[in-house]
Amino acid sequence: MIDSGFGYCPSDDEQILFAHFQRCVDTLDSPQELIQNFRNLFLGERDYSQSSVWQALGRIVDAESSDETFPFILNRCCYILINRWRTRSRLYSAIPSLVNLFEVLPPGLPSSWTAKRLRSLIQSFRETEQYRALRRLAQIYSEKPSIITQPHTQTLESLIVRYPFLYEQCLLTDHSTDEQRQQIRMMRRDAQQQFNEDLSQYLAYHRTHPDEQIHLETVENPTLLSERKFRTAWKHFTGRVDGGYTYQESAKLFLKQSVQSCPYRVFKEDLFDYLNSTVEAKYGEKRFSQRLYEVLQDTLPHNHSQTVNHSLLASTCRKLFNFIVVESPQNPSHFVFLDLINNLGASRVIGMLIKMVLICRKVKADLEKRFFVLFNHYATFPQDQVAWLVESLETLNIALSANFTALASS
């Protein structure tokens, strides 16, 4: 089994394949030549021009373990090319061109056993998580108009480029190499920085032209929210909304008053008040507040007398994420979240979640994973059919920038 690079040593034949593509990357300037070489080897209808490479690939696909190992080998070959192209913006378009090779298999009969076996393995590759991650990576580097004009035909998945907080979940797999993980983290950092710059520019224009209509040709709204919803969200996550406090001030006050030397049972009572203050009384009184209280009471009751620590705090927040957003890919029910969005609006609901991250920074990744579950669940849906989720993702983007990036202190 090929794993994430921990102790894995490629076979001699795999080394021949990887070294070959590394030489191609080093010696061929044209992405078109590289893609054609890639196609000729894995999808060609004739034997490859370099017999030693073709023979090594033949031994790989003829091995008993090929069904298991081939997706990882092919994925790594793709990344040898992608890692070179992603460092040069003029070559970005080559990435979707490479991934699109797998969409259509060559017509006609294969010329050899190796070619026939390759077609079968590539068909199987298109069903793997490695290929799904590659396809989403290609979405990020595809040329797109700045404004999505056809939400009834564009899928939710096509918006992945907009959400850096989903990159690691969407673009990596359990078997991604250390190098791939580092590359995706760099992509996330760069995309977040670009969003922050676009957001700062847009906000600066608002401040200097408060009474003017914003024109797209002057400065573009960096979100897919309407102007009204954008203003509402930004004010919500940066202004005083919680008893006269900002979200960050409220979190600091809660940590000071409710965590230090506090028994877990008492802490949960305080946590309920801290979160429930975000919920409009009329809605909360119907059923949500009672359900929230019950979930908290049922969370780790055997620790009621224990003093609150970081581990207990994190476990409690994760339990609440399961209840409020979604539990897991295996149990993707999210009725509570959808009901909250419909009744309270995205800003209040995302605000409740951000409150938990502000008192326990280590669960930020857990919150991002819950939104990945929703994103993945609806990935192939047209955007206009999941407008509530698009609005939630856009609002979360704003909330994260306002509270966990340089914008939070600007």
C-alpha cells in the first residue's frame, strides 16, 4: 500500500516512472509536450517511444497488487507535472488540461496487453478519491469569469476556488504525500491572502465612497453575497452584536469568567448561555434552545465534577458541531443546520459556530471538516439549488477573515 510518504519506498519500476517524468519536466519547456508524453504513455494506442519506461509500466500494471497501487502511482506522476506548473501563473491552464485527459479514453482496440490493462485501471482511477481531488484541483486552476452568471448550470464544486478553508479537505486524501500536503497548504495560504487583499480593497472603497453605488468595473465584491448581505455579514463579525461586545471580546470575557477553575457541569451551563445569546428568543423558545441544552447535558456527563481543561473544551465543541452542522460523511444529516439558516440567517448561525472556535482555536479544523462534509454532499448540485449553502460558505469566509487573519487586527 502506498501511504502518505511515511516509510514508503517506491519499487524500482516506480522509480523509473517517476524519474522519467521528472526528466521530462526538467527538459521540456512546453506543457503541451509534457501532456502529450503523458498521454502517449498512459493513454496511447501504441507502445511508448522509450521502451525501458514502457516495460517498467508494464510490470507495474501486470503485478497482482496493481488494482491497489496504480491510483497512487498515477496520482504521483500527475503531481510531478502539476507541482512545476503551479509555480508559474502562465502555465496554470495546463493543470486542467492534464486532468481532463482521463475524461475520454482512446477509441479503437488497445494494441497490447499493457495498453488494455491500462485502460481498465484508468477507468477505475476515475472512481477514486485521488481523481476527485485532482478534478477539484483542476477547478481551482481553470479560467473562470469573475462573476458566476449561471448558477443554474454551474455546480457547487466549481466554486471550490473561493473557499481556502476547504482546500486541504477537498484536494488531499489520506494517501497524499508530504510534498502534496505542503503544496496544498501553500495554495491555501496564497488564496486566503488574495481574498483578504480583495476584501480590504472593497472595504476601503466603501469607506472612501460611502454614498456611491459600487460599480463592478471600479471594485468588485469579493464574495457572492449581495451588497446588502455583505454589509450585514461584515458588520456582524466586526461590530458589537453580543451584549455590546464584539465576538472576540465576548469570547475573551467568557474564557475569563467561565473556564478557569470551573467544574465541567457549571461550565456547560455557562456555555449554553454564551451560545444561546446568538439565537433570537422567538426561534429559540420553539425548540432549538431546549435541544441545545439537552445536547450539552448529555455531553460527557461522567466529567461533571472535573475541572474544565483544553481536552474537555475541544470535545464539547466537536459534539456541538455534530449537532448544529453535520456529524460525518457516514451520517450527513443536517436538518438542524438548514433549519437554523432558514430561521436565523447565515450570519447568526455562523456566528454561533465562530464563538466556539474563538474559545477553542484547536477546533477550527474540525469546523472546516464539517463544512467539507456539506460541500462534498452537494458537490454536483447546481448552485441555485443549494443557495443556502453557498451563502453559508461565503459568510464563513468573511467570518474567518474577520476573526482569524490579519484583518482581525486591522
